[in-house]
Amino acid sequence: MSRSPGLTLIDELLAPLSESNDVQVWRGQASNQWPLQPGLYRRIAKFSDNASARIDETAVLAYELDLLAEANGLGYYDSNRVKTMVRLQHHGAATRLLDVSRNPFVALWFATDEGPAGADGVVFHFAISPDRDYHYYDSSSWDSITSNDHAGKPILYFPDAVDGRVRAQQSGFLTTVLASHREFSDDFLSAGPQLGITKAVIPAELKPELRQYLQVAQGMSAYTIYPDFQGYALAHSATAPFPRSFAELHDGRNGLFPNQKR
């Protein structure tokens, strides 16, 4: 029996697991047209005083210092710069960090988000040389991550998994230190001897099938991706399907508690 296009695509996504000794991570985006860039680059490009300006490490460091100083002044600083940046990134702030996951199914979840109308999604696969793989117990300071020793090289950083989202999404972050001026339109990182990049396009018409596979076969949901209040809210957004049929909605017989099974 022939496999469906969706399952064939999943086979393609999983193939690198048995083909490489490098550290492997994935990233999913709801639109194949979105640039592979951290939010910080895009924000500077959008709000720069000079629309034709180029970004460099000096501009990145200036932005980060301002971001951290303001977070500290508002009481949002989380004990050190790394933890604060990770928390900011996971809650939507623009940082130099690009979210990736050790789990290809997590990347596929994001790639099958609705996104712009009719947009194909994309899953990026990154194979990183083990000597570019860092963990919170190796690099506990932001200065060590942004050291000039890393200029022009990929950095894969795995934070301490004390945050529920980090654990749920098996999160890591891909980043770099800019070695030279870079046009806003440039790719974030180029493939090279320390970083292999491939991508699989997720056709828009396959998104519903693949999302159904993730929900049924992998047990994934907005709750498992975002195991916090935001995840609960997203699971009940205007476009999210009902979790139960109307006949099965909680009827309040137990007050504000789910109905007990009969």
C-alpha cells in the first residue's frame, strides 16, 4: 500500500536521524517566504533611523544592552543575562536567538500553523559540528556566548530546562556573532563546514493532514507545546477547533470543574 504524501514527507524529515553524527536540530516556520533570521535583525531593520543601514555586531550589542537594562528597570530581569534572554525569546521578544528543537515533530507543529493565507510551511534541518554545541553548564554568561571568538561561526546553545516551554519544545537556540556588516536581507547563517542546512517545504494543502497526524499519532496539542496559560489561551483562539463536540461541553454540574466521566 502506498503511503500518503504527508507520511512520505514525515519520512523525509526523519531521515537525517540515521545519517549524521553531527548535533541535529530542526526549526518550523508557517511560511516558506519568511526569512531565516532572528527577530532582533528584523526589528532593527524595521525601526532603524536609516532604512538603508546595515547591521553589525556593534548595533546588536547596543540593542541587547538597552533591552536588558529596561527589563531590569521594570523588574523582569531573571538573575542573569542568559536566563533573561531565553525567557524574553520564548515570550515573543526580538533577540539574536533563533528557536530550534531537538524534536522534528515540534518543528513540524510550527510549520503546520495556518500562517498567511495559502502559505506553504517549511521545516529547516540543521546539522551542527559538535564543537559548536554549547550548554548552559558550558556557557553560563551572555558575554561568553557573544564573545568575538565566535565571530562568523554558528553557535548552538541549549539552556537549562527549568522553563516548562523549554522542556516541552526540547528547545535550543541557534545564533552567531556577526563578523562583518550584514545587509538586512542577507541570510542569517550560511551553510559551511560547521553547519549543514537543508529544508523541506510543507505544502499548504498538506498542513491539515500533518497537523491531524501530530495530534493523533504523536499526542501533540497547544497544551503540550505551550504548557502554560498562553498555551491554554491559544488552544481556545478564534481559529482553534473546539476540544469537544457541543454535546460534550462541560455543563457546570460540578461548578467550574470538568464533568466527571460516567
